[in-house]
Amino acid sequence: MASKKPLKLPLAAAEVDRSAHLRTDEAFLKSAWPTAEVLVFTNERFSTNAEQLNFHKGIDLGLYQPETDYFLGVKDSKTFFVRHLPVGQGSNLELKTLREVGAFLPSRDIGLAVHAQGLANWHQKHPMCSQCGGKTVAASGGSIRKCLVDNSEHYPRTDGAIIVLVKDDKDRILLGRQKVWPKNRFSTFAGFVEPGESFEHCVAREVLEEAGVELTDINYLG
């Protein structure tokens, strides 16, 4: 049976090889840092230049710091990292959210930004071990956290979610909005998948909860 080609999802660009085999190679990470292309991320914002991401050279950011510098991958002999600055730092930089610049970014950069933001936010929110309460530290190039007490390893949390285009037999689209949103802002429906729930069941439940509409003919795209 012929295999289907992966869908081209804008926020799941895979142009950069994540090179997982290099994550545990501390010698490589340290040697690659000075000439690496480094995104700077702080308080949900990236260092930017106009509508593009600003890539800094590692050498200009000081020494490689495993606790705040996360390896993103390699492409065309270039190595990519993100430096995660604490809230309050980076005030000298032009900072913008991914939502503000995402539509202007090339595929490579949007993939790097999503990877970087996901890692940075996870590290910030999971400083302690969920098993024993001990302190954890970043390890394996930022791809995991390791507990200093029980030596357990913890991986980035990923939550299954759906986003759906609801339309009728006349090809009219159903959109929703929240009261707190600005005037004339609308959105498609989206939500998180609950334990033991399929994506299709999640679609039906979320739209019924949010819009009071029962769906039929639900098609999964990817």
C-alpha cells in the first residue's frame, strides 16, 4: 500500500535535522556553541529584527550554559540553539511574540521558533521532580530534565489537541468568539483531547460544548 506524504503543517516544519544523537555529546555542544546560530527567548518573546527572528552568534552571548541553552538541530552545516533568558532580562533587545512575527517567517525559522518556545516554556514550568519533589536540571542538550535526587528523567509535556473547520452543506463556515476579544475577532474551534478520547470524538465534544452544534461527517486530516 502506498504511503501518504506527511501534511505540510506550517507550525510543524521539519527543515532542520534535530540530530538527536548529538544531544548527549557535551563536547560537541560546547565546541559548536561559539559559531552557532542562537535564538534568544524571554517572557514569551523572541529577539527579532523587524519581522524576522534575530539569530545571534553564540560567541557574542558568552559561554555555553547547559541550563539555559537548548540544542535545536543542524542544517546546512549550521548548528542552532535557543538561549532562554529569565523574565526581566533582554530589555535591550527588540522582542516580539511568535504570534506577531510567525506569518512573516520562512519555513525553517518557524520550525525552529516552535521547537525553541516549546522547550523553553517546558523547562521554566518544570523545575522540580514530579516523583520526589527534588530539583531537576536540564540535560541532553535541553531535550530532557534530570532529577538530582532520584536521577529520574523527565521529558517535555505534549498535549493532544484538535483544531477544526466546521462548515455546512452550503460551504458556510461556523466561527466562534469570546466576549473578551476585540471587536470583529473570530476563530475556528479548538480544544484538548481528553484521556481515552479519539481526535474525532474530541472534535464533536468541543464544538458541542462551545457552540451547541452537533457535528456529522467528521474527517481527520492530520
